[in-house]
Amino acid sequence: NHFHGSWTPFVVAAVLAAVRRGRPEVVDDIAIVIGQRADNGKKRFFIARWIRAVVLWVLEKWKHNIVNIPLGNTTVSIDSLRTWKRVAKERPTLVFPEGLANVTFERVRPNAGVFARSLNVPCVPCAVWCYQGRWYVQFGEPILWAENPELSDLQVGLSIARLLPADLTPKWQGLLDRWQRAHDAGSA
């Protein structure tokens, strides 16, 4: 989600539309993992309260397809991650592994790749971006995990970054070049 939270519904809609074109039979079963911050109780402007209410209503209506991971509160338990692991074995799951939303792809949330790897299901990278009012969705090949699990976050990041336009991945370009050189050397 490189467009901050307000664009998240558009990103999800673009991915679901792309999946529907290629695999229409799985769209209704897709689970979406979302991080939901605890309400801090601070007073919001009317429009922000209205948008939050609409989003919560949509989440409630689509709760069969939502795996909610609580964020930013002290009540987070391992139960949410266990639920995600169980759901991922049963149906396709859409996850946004970025740490912080930004206009460019900056980083992967620490241990997101490690956890995705531990699911022991195919992990297909997906890149979504908007250019001149048009949404683009690009799927990669399933990640072939390196022997060393400590490289999992890097593999997720590189797999996404290589699908995005270079101007959206400035922090990844050096790593992508090294990865490509290592790959080229290994296949020679």
C-alpha cells in the first residue's frame, strides 16, 4: 500500500479485478489480511468518522474474507497469526507486507517474509501501482525460498520490487542489480 490508507480499497479492488480475470473461481474465497489499529479514542473530523464507519461496515459485511491482525495495542496475541496460518492453508490470502505506507516501495515489515515462508504455501508476489489514473497489477512467479530463512524478508522485498517500475523502487535498485548479477553468475 504505497498510497497511504485512503487508497487501500482501490489497491484491493485492482488486485481482485486482476485475479478475477485470471482465476475467477478463487475471488470469492480470497482472504485479505489487514492490520487494524486500536481506536485511540481521539476526536476525529466528521468526514474521518464517516469514512471509518463505512470501512468498518464493509469489513463486517465481508468478515468471512478478512483476517484481522490487531496493531498498536497491548492486547495483540499470537492467535491472530495462528488464524492467518490456518486460513492460508485453506484458501488464497492477500497480504500487504510493507512496513509503512509511502509513495515508493521502501521496505518490508520485519519478519513478514519469515512468517509468509512458515505458512508453507506458495507465495506469489504482486505489485500494484497507479499511473496517470490507471491501475496496474503485476504478479510474479511463486517465491523459491533460499535455504537461509533469514533472507525471507529480503526475498519478499526483491520479488515485489522487481515487478514495480524503477521510479517506485529507488531504495531497492542497488539490491536488484546485485540480485540480478548473482543470478546471472549462478546460471552461467
